[in-house]
Amino acid sequence: MRTEDRVRDPERLEALRTTGLLDAPRVPILDEVTRMAVRLLPVRASLVTLIAEDR
């Protein structure tokens, strides 16, 4: 599946909307996931990106 198709996938977009994460001011568990990635991987920083069809 092409990246463009994945971004526009209706099931993925609905799942993302259902989480409520797009409009959340801060999500502590995602902060913990990024900190864990830095501890476990040879990287200086990590991030989680939520991609919707319009943002």
C-alpha cells in the first residue's frame, strides 16, 4: 500500500479520531513512550506523530 493510501485510509483515520489524541493538550503515556525509546535505542530524541487527513 502506498503512503498516500495509508494516510487516507478511512479505518485508520476513524481509529485515530476515536482515540481523542488529536486534540489532547498533552498525553503522558506518549511522553513515556518517547523517553523509553531514547533509553532503549541509540538515539538522542524520539517523537510520536499523529497524522490526520488535514493535519
